[in-house]
Amino acid sequence: MSKEYKVKPNEKLDLAAHDPNDRSWFPEDGKNPKKELKKLRRKLIRLQQLLYAENKHKVLIVLQAMDSGGKDGTIRSIFKGVNPQGVKVANFKVPTPIELSHDYLWRVHSRTPATGEIMIFNRSHYEDVLVVRVRELAPEKVWKRRFQHIKEFERLLTDECTTILKFYLNISKAEQKQRFLERISNASKNWKFNPGDIDERKRWDDYMEAYQDAIRRTSTSYAPWYIIPADDKPYRNFVIGQIIVETLEKLKMSFPQPIEEIDKYSQILEEE
């Protein structure tokens, strides 16, 4: 199923051709994405337990989107009920002075998953070829060479048993407007609204060009990008959940073998 939204390496990409309101996995069959996601969660909970117990694999999930694209909601919806001991979230904001004194991947590498962990990047190292580009925070020759850096960095991670999934949450400009308006009108969501988001919205076309370039240049066989239709939140969550579950199942994990003669310890306990 996941191939439909997966960007092939070196694929000629036209981001505008990807419908933010696509629902092709649920055409007219009556399925409810919220109900289907609940089924996926049960699978994900078991797979995460296997990942943590087996302690052989690492999983990195990258979420990128325009403001209000749904990164936080995606994390809450998909990982609800999953053991937080083995799932962590890293949020990369404006670099600190210490981070700026190092190379741009320095702060990112330290947050990559340990063995047995799922790490979710809520924004990521891709900000350094997106915001940096659109805001002209670095010369073109600087951010352009970062595409190759990023591919090599992700190759290093995958060579060290990290499975990488990268999701671009593709919302329309019209949907973003509605979500901003809701944040302004709904008192419980006022805290989410940042006036700076309006300024970023004015650069929509520049960001679309930057995302298209970044996705096209860095979707690889070992660290693929998926362009996820994100106007419909339940459908977005189901699609991403399905891709994560499919990917974890392919790792063919198993619980570690028990210690020898484990049954005798039951007898010891019973005799206390």
C-alpha cells in the first residue's frame, strides 16, 4: 500500500500534482479511518514492545510540514497508548548559540534513536535546507551542498541499523488558513497561534519550491520520503500509521529467548 505515497529515488517530482485531500485508500468502501487506526495502534503497541525487547533495531521517523500541518496531532493520534519508555520526540527549534558554534548536524546526531528506540523528529535537520533557504540565512552554495551531507548522514544511520521514514504532511494553503482561523477563534487553541506564522504563509510558494527540491534530492532507497495528504486529519493519521506498521513488520523481530530452565523459578516462588 505504501508505494502510492512513496517518492522514488531521483523521481521527477511535481509537488503540486499531489492532492492534499486525497483519500484513495478509502474510495467508497465505507471504511472509517479512525476505526482502522485503532486496529493499527494495537499492532503498533506489540511491534514497539518487540523492538524494545529485541534491542537490535532503531527507528527514526521524520515529520515535516508547513505551519499547522499537523505534526503534533499526528504524533498524539498514532502513538496513543504506546509505551513512552521506548518512544521519544525531538523538536528542533531555532538553534542556540552553542548549537550554532558547531556544524548544523551536530545537534541532530545526538538525538538519533538508540537501539530499541523509536525517535520522532518534529521538524528536523531538513530545516537547514528549508527555512535557511527561504529566509536566506545562508548562501545558496552553502544550503545546496547540504543535500549531499544529509544523504550521507542518513546512510551512516541506516548502516548502523537505523530504519528511517520521512513524512511530508501535505496540506493545502486553503486548509492552513482554516486552521489558523480556528486557532484565533477557539480560546483553547489561542496559544498555538503565532503572528509570525502569517509572515511565513506569505512565502508559501517559496516553501513549496524548497520542499519539492529537498524531497526530490534526498528521497533514497534507504531513507525514503512519503508525501502524505494531510487536509483530512483522520486519513493522514491512518496512512502514516499503516506505513509505520508495515515497515516494522518487515524487520521480522522476535522476543529474546528466555533464560535456561526458566520454569524452575516458578517453583522457587511457589515454595516461598
